[in-house]
Amino acid sequence: MIKLTNITKKFHNNGTEKWGLQNVSLDMQRGEIVCILGASGSGKSTLLRSIAGLETFDSGSCGASGATLGYVSQEYTLWPHLNVVENIILAPLLKQTGTRSEQVDKAYLLLERFELLDCAESYPHQLSGGQKQRVALLRSIMRQPDVLLLDEITSALDPELTKSVLDLIRALAKDGYTMIIVTHHMSFALSVASRILFMKQGVLVRDQSPDVFFSDFSDPEIRAYIMDIARHDESIEIFRGTEQYQAYHMGLIKRLPKNSTILIAGAVGDRWYTPMAEFYQKYEQVRIQKNIVWKMVTYDQGDTDRRLLQEHPELNQFRKMSRQIQNPANYNVFGDTVITQIFEQEPTIIQIKNQSVADAYTSFFEDLWEQSSE
């Protein structure tokens, strides 16, 4: 749907030059959700605005194959003299796509679905920041765009308001919208993105699936960026090194209620057990005593998995996932928490304690379970 070829842009200020974009190329297909990450000033918003046609560039080409684009920024830009419904229906009316009555009915349906019906007759100055941002999103949806371009739309919101906006975006992702999203929310990117772009000084240095991007710590700058995001995201904690890995899993199995179920998706096999070392035997004993079930979808089973399946089949539900299925990460889901496990240089756990993220991963797991063989 979108094709960028060698997009280059320089900013000029008081006789100095700064790269905005350096030879950025990108192909994007219908239905993809691309999240753009990077430090401040790395070129994320410049890239998005160039795709939207709001930024000129010095060289290169940008094509959208006739796709209509909907751009939403962090500034809301609602008309202050129009109420919520009037803001939402303005663009369709100007384009003469249906009668006013038809557009009002569509607007009310959207507002009802996303729990904004009480705001229908309110004016922008009467809304919270989260309400304004959700109205701005719905206004863009009313134009029926082929691609949604979302530029740091939660950066000015507090955590609770941010959650309301991200929940709406997750709902749109399930509806199949194609989206390009500039964000600094790692947990959000992990739960919805099909691709991660990482920008640095105007250069597109990574274009990868989320599981690869968030598990490859070989680039020290990207590693530092991920760790910094985690420190500023209240829903995320990172546990690094063998001791923290062991302590986390022992603490987890002890605090989980009896008869719990852990959803497990991944391809690590016996690599999961190795960092546990002598602690694994105690972990297994506690799990058996508390009747905690592993419900697993993996590419293969390791020797320990096979032994457990024979000795305790009631605690180990297993389906084999086709290698043609792209797995988003090696992750576990329990309650309102997702943990992603990484085994590259040292065992690392990324814990995301957020019900909306957990729901998104659970939904994906259930799809994998249905697609996998007994």
C-alpha cells in the first residue's frame, strides 16, 4: 500500500544543517501495523509526516497506491466551536459522502462502541485529554481511510488516559486497520505491532518483527533505549541475569493461586530450564503441588517437556505449532501479566503487567492453539 524509496530530508536553521531523513526506504502491505521507535529527534515524526504529505523532502519518492490516509497527532486539533458529533461528521459532510442524518447515525454508533456516548453533545473544552484524543481518532475513522497514521498520540496524557487511547487502537487493530504508529510505549508495540522500525539520526536502522527486535540486544544503543523505556513505563519491569531469572520464576510459581493455568507460546525447548539450574527441581515440585497447568504451543518439545508430558499429562497440555506460523515472542500469560523471555546474551525477562496487553496476547495464543496440531 505504501512504498518509500530513498527519502532524504535536511533541516536548515541559522546556517546549520541537520538530517531529518537519510535515504529511508520502506514497503508496507495492507493490514500491517508498523510501530516506529527511536529517541527524540531521530526522525520518527518526520517520516510519518512525509508519508502523510505534510512534510516535503529533498529527494526520493513516496507512493501510496491510491490509498487514503488519516493522520492524527498529539495536538487533537478539534474545532473548538463544534461539539463532538459535529467534529466527527464534518469531513464526511464536506466530501458529500451520505446525508447528514446518515453520518450522525454512524457517529453515534462509534461513540457508543468506544464508550464516548456521554460526550456526544460536549465541546472540546469540556473533554479530558484522553477523550479529545479518542474523538480525534474517531473523526479520522469517519473518513474511512485505508491507512491510519498516528503520531505520538499519547505523549501528553497521564497513564490512565493513555490506557483509554491505547485500548481504542487495539480495538482498531482487531478490526484489521492498516496503521503506522509513532510511539514510545514498548508494551503497546509488543502487543499490536507486526513490524518495528527503529530510527536513529534520520536513518532507518532496524525493520524487524517485534520478537526479533525485542530479543536482539546485540546493538548496545538499542538495548539502552529499550531499558530506558522500561524505566519510564510503569507497567514494565525487566529482570536480567541468571539470579534475577531464577528468583523471578521461583517467586512467580509460589505466588500463583492453586489450579492456575499459564499460557506458553514459544520455541525455546529445554533452553528455558538451563538458567534455572538447581532451582528447577524445586520449581517443578511446587508446580505439581499447586496443580498449575502449562498450556503450551511450541515448535518442538525438549526432553524435559516430554518427560513431564508422560509423568504429569494433566498438568501439561501441548500442541505443536507449524514453523510456518510466525510466533510473536517466547511469552507466558497469567492473569493480567505477560512475560517475554530472552536468551541471547544472558537470560532476561520483560514483564508487562497490564490487563489490555495480557488480553491481546491471550487472544493471539488462542488463535495459535486452534491452528496447531494435537
